[in-house]
Amino acid sequence: LLTTISIERCLSVLSPIWCRSHRPKHLSAIISGLLWGLSLLLNTLGYILCTVRPSARSCRLLLISIGALDFLFCTPLMLLFSLTLFLRVKCSSQHLRTGRLFTVIMLTVLFFLIFAVPLSVLILFDFLGYKFLYSPEIGFVLSCVNSSLNPIIYFLVGSYRDRRIKCTLRLAFQRAFED
């Protein structure tokens, strides 16, 4: 989902007229549904192959495939589109209007690189047979931190310039997304 969000966000900034006039209205919902379906399928298959009818070889092959898909396809695409968006925003002549958007993009990518990528690498290497000091508990905590950071980033960026303490959550999100 992060990869598709990055692609959509980048396309909406690089070609806003095309997105408004030619992009199908329900494309985001359809893609999200397909991704949730793929995730459900892969997790169900993993549950069957690794728990219900354990097959060490099939389970290992499936988990390596999922890790490779995540690390070798989704993560590079997300980073490529986020970097493209970052460069577009940074090189834009409208630096004042893009300040919040720029900050949100950079913090989101930075925290993803800190919390999600190392975890994916460790899990993939663990499945390939290289043993590191990886524990499921550490992975769970890193995953929770990574998943919880985006709303916090949006809130803090959206309320940054408001000196009043009474900035509502709705107003902070609205300011973060208005760019």
C-alpha cells in the first residue's frame, strides 16, 4: 500500500491535470482492494503451507518470495517515486507553498528507511539461511512503530506553525494534506 500511495502521490504532483481529467474516479479503491486481496491470498497460503499442512520447502519458498517481492520490487518503487516527488517539490519555484508537503514526504520516507527496510532485510536474510540477531518481538515493535508514525507526522507537520495549543486533530490533518 505504501508503494501505491507513493506512486499516486507522485503522479498527482507531476501531472495534476491528467489525474483530474483522465484518471478513473475509483482507481484508488480498486487498487487498494486488489492489494488487500493479494495480501489475504498470500497470508492464507502462508498459513496453510506453514501451519495447517506444514511443508518446510514450500513454506520457505513462499516466505522468500514474499520477502523478495517486498524488498526487491515494492521498496525500490516506493523510494523511486518518493525521491522523484521530493526532487520535484525541492526544485519547484513555489517553495513557500510546498513546505508542509516536502516535510511530510521526507519524514515518511526517512522513518520508513529507519524502521521498515532494515527489518525486511533481516527477515529476508533469515529466510535465506543467514542468521542474525533477529527476534520476532523486535520485528513486531519496529513494525508497530513504523505503522504508527504517519498519523503522528501528519499531525505534527499540520500543527507546526500554529502556536496555540488548542489546534484540533482535524485542523492539523487538514493543514498537512492541503498542499
